[in-house]
Amino acid sequence: MAAAGLSLAVGSAPAATGPVAEPLGRVIPAPASVEPAGSPYRITRGTHIRVDDSPAARQVGEYLAGVLRPSTGYPLPVTTHGSGGIRLRLDGGRFGDEGYRLDSGPSGVTITARKPAGLFHGVQTLRQLLPASVEKKTAQPGPWTVAGGTIKDSPRYAYRGAMLDVSRHFFTVAQVKRYIDELALYKINTLHLHLSDDQGWRIAVDSWPRLATYGGSTEVGGGEGGHYAKAQYQEIVRYAASRYLEVVPEIDMPGHTNAALASYPELNCDGVAPPLYTGTDVGFSSLCVPKQVTYGFLDDVIRELAAITPGRYIHIGGDEAHSTSHDDYVKFMDRVQPIVAKYGKTVIAWHQITGAHPVKGALAQYWGLDDTSAAEKAQVAKAAQNGTGLILSPADRFYLDMKYTEDTPLGQDWAGLVEVQRSYDWDPGAYLPGVPASAIAGVEAPLWTETIVRNADIDYMAFPRLPGVAELGWSPASTHDWNAYRVRLAAQGPRWEAMGIGYYRSPQVPWPTR
């Protein structure tokens, strides 16, 4: 077989009897190209991880070692010297920004990529080629074999996201990091943080301090809420970057703003602050479009947020602005979008912005349903034809807070019931009539948290649907086949159990018997 970069392994040995390697193609997202060939490679106590002499490659190598050491019990030193073992190799080949090549055979495993993100994604594939018990935090018996052959892989879409709503219920830095690690396993590269809503404001703003201290002091149901100090937010951003995820912060506006309106009376048209809100209704709040103070306020918020956000985007919401007239909505968006550009960021907004004037380069995030009106879909399509990029998040396909069945103890059902097959079995490239394929920037799975309180709640609603979102975003359309996918998905169950992820055992998936 072709084995560019393959090198002689130190401490390799013939694969022992016992648990066998996962088949080369049984990973999620499905790789672009899989060529099984030859015998597997076995990781042993003598294996080391060889990296290029660059900080980024070493960081990926140390990450891989951190995954493998607890379960294997092996030292797995990360080194720039010697030969063999597992090699992570940067190369100027045709891999794109996130693509990679994985070669495996009896003498070693080599992951080659043009950029460090590609190495990292290749490492996620390697993890899934090892037995599920590799994810455990205590030593396991092994053996640790990787099927032989070659994978060549790169993503279909550049934007593959997941959103976590920390406004309805607040989640700590540690909880967000945990979700980031779960997203990284499936090559998700964007974390959208919904930082403000009627029920809570979650990011410190020095020039408007009551937003966080008062507006962030509660949540749905009346809990204590919370907010991120700037240093804590930056810690999330850095951690996400170490997993090759970009953070997209969202400040929802002009609706979904009761927490801000309650914090500062002058943001209200009548100058009277409403009480804090802990319910789940939507559409009742609005910033005061005619007041100049509104735009001074937003300039301050966006300026401070942009200064601590190295990523390209700021999300300005724009959904369910039912208390704002259409004319005022258009005026508002015309004034706010240039503020985002002023601080060097690109606008993302929910797809209602297509009813206004999206600026050049803006992305509209579509959250409608299969049966959303033809007029609304045509409005989105027209914007796409005129150059507005789209992120697809249809609520009756990708909203992770939708119930699986009527009996699901968490979540909501306003967009319908969304079982695993419904979430997976559609093509983003052909979903909206009249939208050029080139306008689809990618996909994103939002998780709204009206009913989500604990890590276990996140896990139950995200798994097993999240990997399907990742596959629709990463894998070629030609690989999308429900009957094949459900078998690969079933093989993930033991891995989630090893990771401590409590998932919904959908009857649509042939899970291994326990």
C-alpha cells in the first residue's frame, strides 16, 4: 500500500489475540477515502509519538499521549527524534486547512497534514480506530491495535458548529470545557456560545458592570445564574483553540434582551427597568431602537467582546424580535452591523436578518423547519443568491433540545420530535430551494437549555444526535447513508460508556448488547 511517511516502529509486535482493531472505515464522521490494506499496527510499551519540531505539532502529540497513557499504561514519550511508533507529520501537500492522511501498517502509524488542525483531526480518527476502552482513565488490558490501510480525509464544509446556550441555564468553565472535548472527538470546529438572553447575561462588560452582576444573577426557574469574568471567557477561548475550535460569542439583539433591560433603565424606551425574568416565553423584550444610548451601549459591548475574542465572528442574534416593528428591526440591523465591522469582526445572525440588509460577508443562520413558509425560505434563498452565506441549523433536524419521543424526560417539542434518523437523514447541500451550494458555509447544532441543567442533561440530548451533525458537516454527501451510518453509530456506544457519557439508546440504532 501507499505509505508516505511511514517509519519503523520501536517496540512493535505482532497483534495479540483478544480485542481486535476497529475496521478502518468504521469512524464518525465518515472519511472521504478509505483503503484497507495489510496487517494492523500494535501500540506497545515501547511505542513513542514522534512529532515535527514545531510547538503546534508537539501540542497535538502531547494531547494524543494524554488520551492514550491512562488506558494503555504506557509511557508514550513525545519526541522529535528517532523513528517509528506513531508519527505526526506536517507537510505541504494537498490536505487543505483541516484535512489529513492516515497510514497504518505493521511498522507504524503516520498522520500527515498541511496544518496542525489536520493533525488534530487525524488524531481523532486514530482514537476511533482503537478499541473503545482506550477512552477509560484507568489501565486496561488491550491489545491496542490499529487496522492497516490508508485514510485520506478533508471536510465538506469549513464551518461545523455546536451552540451551547449558557443564558437560560448557566454552565461553568469546567462544564463548557467538557463539552468542547466531546465536540472535538467528532471534528466539530466551532463553539457558538449564546451569552445573553431574557433570563441571563453571562459575560462581564467593564463599561456596563450591572449586565453581569445583576442581569446574570438568575436563570430559568430562579436559580443563582452566574457569569464569566473576562479571564474565564478567555480561558474557554484558549481551551477551545487547543482543540481547534473557534469560539463564536452571541449577544442576542434587539429581542431576547430582558436581562440587559432589567440592568439599565435607560435602555428601555420608557426609562423603566422591567424585573428580572426566569420564565421561558420569547418575543416580549426589545432594545429601544430610536434611542442613541442603545448604540453607545452596543458599541461598548461589542468593542469589549471583540477585544477578548480572537475568532472571526460575533453573532448578533436577531431572532424572535416580535416586540420590534419591521421598520425598526431594519433600522437597528443597519446600525449594528457596522459596529461589528468597526471592531474587526464578521457578522453572524439568525436568518431573520435576511429580511433586513445583511452586510457583505455576513452569515445567516437558518433555524426554520421543513414546513417553514415558502415565502420565508425564498427570502433566505434570495439573500444567499446575493452573496450571504448560510449556516444550516433547522430546528426540526438539528436542535439538540428537541425531544426524541413524547416520553423524553428533557427538552421541548415545539419543532416536533427529532429521533436520530430524522436528525441525520437529509442533505444540507440540497435542503433550501434556490440556495446555491456554494452559499452553504456549514452546519451547526444548537442546544438550548430551558430544561438542561447538568452535564448529564447535555450528554443525553447531544448523544447520539451530535455525531450525525458532525458527519453531515464533514463527510462527502456520497457517504451519507442511514443504514450504514446506524451501524457505525452503534459502535460508538461503548466508547461513550468508557468516557462516562450517558446517551439515549435510540431503538433506531443496533447498539451492542451490554
